Amino acid sequence: TFVRRSADCAHLCRPPPPMCDSLRQQGAHAAHTACVAGLGASLTAADAFHAASSHSSLGDAPEAARWYERALHLRPSFAEARLNLAAVLATLRRPAEAEESYRAALAMRTWPPSVAAAAHNNLGVLLREGGRTSEATAAFAAAVAADPTLATAEANLEDARGDAE
């Protein structure tokens, strides 16, 4: 059965723009990452978050993970970085770490319904891929409860329920 993932929350979860962010907004991801790398001790968690976003946009998941982890080192309560790290870890096929990150991010704050639904859906995908069907079913149900319009969550929930039969 085909498993559908929701879009990664990187485009939904943005902190206030930092000093180098205008380069990222212009699509100059390489210049943006060079700017952030040159910040040294003045690097903020938001700067690291946006560097991670740039690396993610460039398809460089290992560097994106490193920068999200750096953002979290600078500000452990940075829920958006935790949530985006989860998506990157899933891409890197690090399911245990991704699951831990999704669960932590979901517990850190109340998310807008579409973001909560995407996170629960993606957590469900991880759990289902790991053979944890009943936990996946619960995650997909939470996704549908958060945003009933998320068709991928509804389809995943139906598929997971079919697996359990």
C-alpha cells in the first residue's frame, strides 16, 4: 500500500527573519548559508533555523539536520526547529530520532490545525513503516481530528485500519 506524506513543515513554520534572511528570501541559498556561517558568536537560533531551511531547499538533508540541531542547541524550546528536524531525520532514514522529534515538537506547543495534522500524519507514516500499525492508526486519527481536510491523513488512516484487519 502506498503511504502518503504531508509536506514538510519548513514552509509553514517560520520565526521572525534574521540578519541574513533577505538572501534566503531572494533564493540565494548558497550566499545565505555563507552569510550565516560567517556570523560566528552572533549566530542566533533563528539564523541557524534559516540556514537549515536553505540547506533543505537545496536538498542537503544532512546539513539541514546539523543546522536544525544547532538552532535547538541555541534555543531548546524552538518548537519549529524541532518539528522541521523531525521531517529531515525521516528523510535521512533515522526513524527513531524522527519519531522522538515529532513527539517532542507536538508536545511543545499548540500548532495551527494544518501543521498539527501534517506532523501527526508524518509520525504515522514513520510508525507504519516500522510495523507499528496500531500506533500509526492513532497518529493518523489525530491528524484527521486536527484537520479533516488533509486527504493524505484520511487515506493513510483507512489504509492503516485495513492493515489491522
